[in-house]
Amino acid sequence: MNNKILLLILPLLLIFAACKVSYSLRDVSIPANVKTAKIAYIENKARYVNPQLSPKVTDKLIQKIVGQTKLTATNSDDAHYQISGYISDYSVTTAAISPQAATSNRLTVAAHIVFLNTLENKTEEFDVSTNLDFDATLSLQEAEGRLLEEIVKNITDQIFNHIFSNW
């Protein structure tokens, strides 16, 4: 009986172990000589300013880089990688309408990022954005409360992937 259970459990353990290994492998490409990253505060220069957005994006980006790469975060101006930027757009548009009124709205958030590789003396600028729809019966403040974490995740994932995964 114990052998039968072991024969049933062993393949499952191997599958889970294989899944964990393949999941933990990330397509992150960082040269071996790159050791430090300076992540500047991502300012909010959009016409509408959500006061929680900039600190959350900055903190999440630092956490993601430190947690998913071998880089050490620093405030030094000689950091090998330097990331800065700003929130460039934070706007709401109508996403869907019925014959009588809007049924859903779309919150668009965009950021302009500057990536400096000091070892190669290369600067790259790029933009990332995310669009999230919400029910038109919600106020912007209610929608922000529900969507903020997803906005932060989407923006930081796009920044990270562009820099470290060659997207």
C-alpha cells in the first residue's frame, strides 16, 4: 500500500519540482559586470495627479529589481544602471456607451522612462502605458481605489521587462 502511494506521489512531486524550476527561471539578461542600480523617484507630471501613484510605482520598481535580479539598489550617482522618469499621462475616457449613457470608462496611465547604462555610456528613453476599464457608475476616486494596485503592477512590469528582458 505504501509503495502504491509513493508511486502516485512521486510523479506529482517531480512535476511540481519541474514547474518550480521552469517558473523561477526568468528571461533577465544582465551583464556580469553590472552590480548596482539607482532607481530615482518616478515623478507625476500628468495633468491629473494621483498622489499615491508615484511613490507606489517607485517602491514597486525598486522591490522588483532587487527581488528579481542580482543588482543592489543604491543612491550613488556611479550606479551601473540608472532609471528615472515620470508619469506622463493619467486620463479617463469613455470606453463603451449604450443608447442612453456611458457604460464603462477607461483609465489610461503612461510613464516616460530614461534608462542609463553608465558602463556603456548609453541612454535609452521609452514609454510604457496601461489601460484599465471600469464601470461608468463609479467615480474616478472609487475606480482608482480598485485599480491602483493593478496599474502599479502593469507599469512596473513593463518597465522591468523593457530593461531586463529586451522587450
